[in-house]
Amino acid sequence: YGQAAAPYYAGYAGHPYAGSLVAGYPYAGQGFGGYPYASLPYAGYPYVVAAPAKVEAKPVEASALPAVFYAPAQTTSYAPAPTMPYAPAQALPYAAAAPAPVPYSAGSQFHAQDEFGNLNYGYANINSAKQEVGNTYGGVTGEYSYVDAKWGVLQTVT
């Protein structure tokens, strides 16, 4: 555009690509000259279509239309629906199954991420735990811990 730089582009002054900024726009001056076919002439659609035939509209008089008669709809009667005698179902005795004991395991999980791509997430339960921190550039650090099933020893991997 040819317009003055907007004040919100002032933050690019310390950016590594600041030398290539033209009029404050971050991608101006990057060498993009448009599409290669932009300077070619437009020849239009190459096919020829015949013009539609001219049709003359004529008014139609009401006396020329056929007469239409409507008959009333037939009435239909139906036999009443059969009735069925109602008998309440008999209550059957039963023994409720005892609920199986379920071990209680308190666990937790979390996830946090900002608009720059930095993230922090993890979880913890009775068997294992994990925590990772990642940054915008793809770097990830963290650790994973679990209880070894054979020996019952806490193992940690960083």
C-alpha cells in the first residue's frame, strides 16, 4: 500500500528481520513480485455460444384455459381399535448382587498453554506421573515416573 506504517508495527524494530521492513510492514520487500501470469493479457473464454432464440410472449385469455372442477374429499370411517385387558405384571423376588470392591485411586492432570506456543502439562496417579514443559521452538523437557511392577520400586526417566 503506500500508506504510513501503523503504530502497532513499531514493535518490529528490534526483530532480526527489521532491516527488510519497508514502511513498517513485516513482509514487505521480501522479493515476491506477484504471480508469473499476472502480466499476461486475458483473452476471455475461448468457446463461442450462440445467442438464444428470440421468443415472443403472448397473453393467454381466461376463456382459453380448461375448466377445472374439484370434488369434495371422501369421508372414511374406521372401526374402533380393539381393547386388550390389562393385567399388572407380577413382582418377582430377586437378590441384588453385592457390588465388587473397587480400589479408589485419586489422580490428577493439568494442561496450560499460552498464545506463543509454550506449554506445560502432566498427570499423576497411583501408578505413574508425568510432567513436561515445551516452548515455542519445539524444545521439550520433563520427566516420567512409574512404579516398577516386578520390584515395586519407583523408576524415574528424565
